[in-house]
Amino acid sequence: MRALKIYAALFAQMLKVRLAYRGDFLADLFATALGGLSSLFFVLLFFVPVDSLAGWKRDEVLLIAGLSSMSYGLFATVSWNLFEFGDRYIIEGRFDRVLLRPISTFAQILCDQFRIPVLAETVIGAGVVATAMHRLGIGFGALEWLFVAVTVACGALLYVFVFTILASVSFHFEDRVGVAPPVFNVIPFGRWPQEIFPWPIRTLLRWVIPFGFVAYYPSTALLGRGSLKGMAALSPLVTLAFGVLAALCWRLGVRKYESTGS
Amino acid sequence: MPAVIVENLEKEFRRFRRREGLAGAFKDLFQRDYEVLRAVDGVSFSIERGERIGYIGPNGAGKSTTIKMLTGILTPSGGRIESLGLSPHKQRKQYVRRIGVVFGQRTQLWWDLAVVESFKLLLQIYEVEKRAGEARLAKLRELLALDEFLHIPVRKLSLGQRMRADLAASLLHGPELLFLDEPTIGLDLVAKDAIRALLKRVNDEFGTTILLTTHDLRDIEALAERVMVIDGGKIVWDGRLEALRDEAGEEATAEIELLEPAALPELQRLLPQVRFEQENPLHLRARFSKRAIPAAELLSRLVGALQVADIALPEPSIEEVIRRIYEKAGKSAMVAAQKQGVAR
């Protein structure tokens, strides 16, 4: 509990810093909103000539895309340092300072630099999800609310854990870019019904980089469709498993750093 | 019981040696050569509570590596550290709560936060009891004259202000041990003095043990009671500052300006206990030990034997002694470097 209070204070201070850069804040807000809306329009545009895509109706696809956006927006608030970890902390040596403070190294990295405007993506996603659910005639009972909340939280955490695993690779190989960019480019694949992809990509999204669990499987459960709706129940477990893996990778990395450095 | 015990401390780095050219870079993909670098090579010492130690050595001697091991940032490759009864790298969180660290080259503060916000955050991170924290901050504000820049973001501070802020930050949680890696680097004389005065006061008032590295020997003269010299990863000298001073006092130099060129071999025969160096035909330097020949006697015999225009006896400095220690150690370090094999 005490630790949480410290992290909250750290988080609040860093938030204040971001707000102080007003131009930066507004530019980021604008870019995020534009990005979020354009990917939404892309889905709408796609359905102008066709009625359905691999058996999925427009509103159903919007539900997947909206859920995915909600998770992504939450993740993007802290993703900055994970993407730049190798560059900022290992190569430029900021990790020394992190090790000198009596709190968790991982929490310090997450709190140290984050973006608040990207939450616009979560807000837009929420709007899309609510509209899609309404048009699809899915009720708005407590159960549905809970389901969406858990799904979004699990999705955001899954992103965090996957990119933590990739960031911890930087402890072992000094490289400015790191291995995250190709995986980052996989995120949009999770916004579509997986039936449209060939089997190698489906397998990838299910078992290797499991972004299918962020929005696609939960949507099948919410819509009560197909044979895959049971997979949604696995979503929290997949997140948990990646959390454990991320913690192990991080620890291993920190130990490696402590014994090399320069 | 000593505050810090270090026994046979070692640190090896494996460094990837790149081949030259494009063909070499391609070859590197498949087969890599590593060289093993022993940055710290069997260092032992102990530090008592309340000591002020200057830790010096030429660049690349192993100073920073030692400090990084003492602060728990790096894990030793061999040997043992017991500091405040803890193992720095194994009990990191518990340990760093009780130490303060300042790196002159890099700030520990948050670049974008106002100084006072950084301090408040640190007080929370270190879980300093509220009233004690406020009292300490008030004291540091006064001692380091922090008020003039308390509300300015760290990135806008001058180097001298930043250093004062960093120093205050390292002391906020009342550390028992304070490590400073080149705390005066790049500072002007006034700022250096302020920092030296503060460190001395902190040591006097709170009994904080201080270990600092520096290249400015005036830091050592103003602050250190004890000096450790490291070179080639080994401690080559460890003793009281007075011992260094005595050595410096004993070894003296005379600068001699001549009217006529002197015959050096003859002079050397006349005064075998003195080492002569010839800068140019009209400028000699005589190095001698005051025990072997008193300065007055040397002068009178020089004046008798030579056409002297001027003689100067520069104040002997610890700088000279340390230069000699470095030189002596440099030779043995070169031999050690040759012994290091290339591992694959």
C-alpha cells in the first residue's frame, strides 16, 4: 500500500510535467484523436461496398476495433519508456539512477515518462463500443459493463507485458531501436476478425503474440457467436501468464545489467 | 566495526572487439572476439564510520567501477563487499535507503521538475518521516543557498546550482554513507568551495562517512583525511593525508637558471644524492630528498659550482607525490595489461 502511494506521487508529478508542455500536449492530443478517428473511418469505408466480411457485420467489426482502441489508449500512456528503454536507460545510462532508489525499478520506468493525450483513443474507443453494442442489441447490464472493463484492462496489461518482455531484451543487447517495432506493427491485426487472415497469422495472434485476446475473442463471447467464444475466458489467463513471463524477463535483465554496465 | 569492508574486490568486463571495415563487420556477425578487461583487480580496504576519504587515480583506473559496486549498481565479479552490514547488490532496496550518491557528470534529479518538487518526491520515495524531512530540507536550503533556484526546473539550472541541488538531494534522507563521483567537475572556484564546505560540515555534524573521487587535488587537501590511490584496478597507495604531505615535504625540487651552460656529468659526480634534469642548456631541475641533503647546503654548493642566475624552490605539493605514485603504478599496470589474454 505504501509503495502504491509512492507510485501515485511519482505518477502525479510526471503528469504535471507533461501538462506543462502545453504545445506538446495539444499536438499529441490532436494526433491521437486524428489517428483514432481515421482508423474508425477506415472500417466504415471498408463496409461501403460490402455487407459483411468473412461473416462479420460492420457493427460487429466496429466492436472489435473499439475494444482494441480502448486497451491501446491505456497502454500508450506508459508505452513511451518501454519503446525507448534500450536507448534512454541502457545506452544513455539512466538505469544507474533507477537502481539507486529504494523502489521497484519497473515501476520507476513506467511512471517516469508518460502521455496523457493518448487517452483520447480510449475515449473514442468507448464511444464506438457503446454505439456498436447499442446497434447490435446487446444489453447494457452490469454484467456487460464488467465484461468490457475486464477485457479492456486485460488487453492493456497484455500490451504492457508483451512490450516489457521486448524491452528487457535491451539489457542483453545494446541496440538503440530494439526489437519492439515489428511487434508494434502486429497490433492493428488484432482489430479485425481473424477469419480474414491466413492460418499462419491466426496462429501467431493466438499463440505467439496473442493480440487476438485483446479484442477479438472477447467480442466473439459478447456476440455469442461461433465456436471460439470459449477462448474469451482464456483472456485473463493469457494476460496473467505474460505478466509472469514479463516479471521473469525483467528480473533477469536487471541482474544482467548489474553485472555488466560500464 | 567498520562501516565498509571490501575484500579482494574484482570486476571484469567482457568487451566485444569489433573488426574493421565492412568485411570485418560481416565476420563479426558470426564470430566475435571479446577482450576481458579487469577494471578492478583485487581491491581490499575498510572504512570506519565518520571517515572522509579521497579516492583518486588516473582516468580508467577503476574509480567509478569501484563506486558503482559500493553503491550496488554493479555486481562484483569476485570478492566481497559488506557495507553497513549489508550486501549492496543483493539487498539493494534496503541498502540504498541508507546511502547517498552523487555523480558529478549526471544529475539524479528529474530534468523537468522544479527543484523543490524533486525534493518532495524524493522525501516520499525514501519514506522520510514528514517533520524530520522538512527540518533537513530547511537546513540544506540554508547551507547550500538553495532558495534562489528552488522553484526552477532542474534543466534550467547552471552547473553550479545543479550540483548544489544534487548534493542536497543526496542528503535529504540522512544517509550514513555518502559516495561522490567527481562532485566538483567543471565547477568554478566559488562553487567548489561551497561544496567542500558543505561536505565538511555534513561530516562534522552528522558523522556522515564520505568517499569521493576527484581529479582536483585541492578537493583532497580541503576534505580528505585519508587518501586511496587506485591505478590499473589495484590500490597502489592508502594512508593518511598527512603521510602524503610528509612525503611531499621530503621530496623537493629546485629550479635553477644559469648564466652559462653547465657540465651535467660533472655536477652529478659532485652531488650524487641529487637527480638533475636538464630542461635546456640554461635551465636545470634538481630533485632531492631533504633528508639526504638539506636545501641550504644544496644551494650553497650549487652557487659555488655554477654561474647561477636564479634559484627557485617551488612549494612541494602532494600533486608531485601523486604524480610519482601514478608513474610508478603506471609501469606495473602496463605489465599487467600485457598479461591479459584475449578470450573468445
